[in-house]
Amino acid sequence: MTTPNEILIAKNLLGIGAVALRPEPENYFTWTSGIKSPIYCDNRLTMSYPLIRKLIAQSMADLIKEKFPGVEVLAGTATAGIPHAAWVSDILNLPMTYVRDSKKKHGKTNQIEGKLFPGQNVVVIEDLISTGISSLGAVQALREAGVNVLGVVAIFSYVLSKASQAFAQANCPLYTLTNYDALIEQAQLEAQQVQTLKAWRDAL
Ligand SMILES: O=P(O)(O)OC[C@H]1O[C@H](OP(=O)(O)OP(=O)(O)O)[C@H](O)[C@@H]1O
Ligand SMILES: O=C(O)c1cc(=O)[nH]c(=O)[nH]1
């Protein structure tokens, strides 16, 4: 069942043109995982719309307070999760860190930037979940640093079965503000196109 807030966030993403469709296989987008896709959701565009980024930050803050009341630190995923982690940490008045996808090649060679203390309760902030590999990589780095990852909060998920399995296997709860089904239902597409897009996702 799609909730009113999932619909609201999906409508806002659609309203700013964050969702692009390329139905012809020869023009498919390439995702970070290498998956070829007829759809791409560019949540980075939300940075340019203060009202929408505030709606996202407040919704994430509310979700974190409800699901992870013991949170002590937020960790954004580089790069697209970082600005959202900053805005949410401001609302919740919490310290913030961010996690690179690998160790920096120079300087202090950190993968995690910012201050963490072993045993702290951390929530990871991500912009988007496809396979979940990026956010679960951040979760692993944080666990190796000795902190307790309570879970991941993201703006959007494609709800791929492989992502659900990966989060379950990593014993990491995931909550998102909206998802693929809400998005394509609000996208004012032909019924046939909605069916094709759902079948494409379900086959991944
Ligand atoms: O669930 P996954 O299959 O890992 O895919 C989702 C990731 O892909 C995008 O990041 P991208 O690698 O494009 O980098 P960016 O955040 O620096 O833009 C997005 O911001 C997520 O982090
Ligand atoms: O999997 C990805 O790389 C990906 C998909 C998508 O829709 N949007 C995005 O920013 N990244």
C-alpha cells in the first residue's frame, strides 16, 4: 500500500524533472552497478529546490526519530547522500560524518570523514537504493570502524528483490521516503508503460 507521504515525495521528484525515461534498450541508462535501465531518478536535483529538500530532510528526520530513537550520529554516503545528511543532522541537532566509497588515495587516506567513537549508534543517509551495494558498503565500513549501525534511510528505492535480500543478509533495516511503485503510479504514464516498467523491475 502506498502512503500519502510516499505519494507526496514521488510527486515532488516528478515535478522537478528528477525522473527520466529512455524506453529504447539501445538508449538505456547505465547504473553504478552496471545494470542497464529504462529509468533514472536523479535525486541530486532536489538540492536546487529549497522547499523540496526541506520536505525530504524533515521527512527523514521524522522517520529517524520514529524508527531509530537511539541514534547518536548520522553518516551520509558519498556523494549524493552527503547534503541530505547535513540537512537532517541540522534538524536533529546531531553530529554528522560521511563515508566515501573507498579510502581516499592521499592525505589521511580515510574512508570515513568526521568524528566517530566506537560503539556509537549511527544511521546512514543515502539518496537512492538500486542494488543496495553502495549503502551496504558504507554500512560495512562503519561496522569495521567499530560503530553500531542502526539502519539506512534513503529517499527512494527501486525495491529490487536483490536489494531486499542484501539488506536482510547484512541484518540492516532500510526505510525509504518513497519507492518505484509510488513513482511510476504518479508519473502519468499509459497503463501499458506502467506495466512494462513494473515487469522490467520485477525481472531484475
Ligand atoms: O544501490 P546501488 O546499486 O549501489 O546504487 C545506488 C547508488 O548509485 C548512486 O550513486 P553513484 O554511484 O551514481 O554516485 P554519486 O552518489 O557520487 O552520484 C546513488 O547515489 C546511490 O549511492
Ligand atoms: O543505480 C544507480 O546508479 C542509480 C539509479 C538511479 O535511478 N539514479 C541514480 O542516481 N543512480
